[in-house]
Amino acid sequence: KVFLNQEIGRLKEQLAEATQHEEIKGDEEMLEKTNKIIKRLESFAKEGINERVLMTVLKTQSLVGEIYNAHND
């Protein structure tokens, strides 16, 4: 549970940083969806660990990886 909470914090931080990238900041829909993901991650602080939480974290890890790999190319 400690690792999961740390990972959620890391993902929130990276998504918040990603909202400053021109590609996301310049696209209102992408910015809105990124902020929704951040809010969903924040809501997990009140929940226990379940399959939905784990799947969302895994999908978010993949998304963050894509965002940062695209900006490093």
C-alpha cells in the first residue's frame, strides 16, 4: 500500500508537469482529460486497494510513459 501511494503521488506530479507541455496545454480537451485523471488519482487516497484502482494506476503509468517518451524524441 505504501508503494502504491508513492506511485500515485509520482504519477500525479508527472501529470501536473505534463499539463505545462505545449501539446497538452494547447489542446483544451487533452488538458481537461489530464486534469480529470489527476483528480481521479487524488480520490484514491480515500479508497482501499482494489482492482479498479490498480488498473487505473497501470493505465496511468502507460500514459505518463507515452507522454514523456513523445517529448524526449
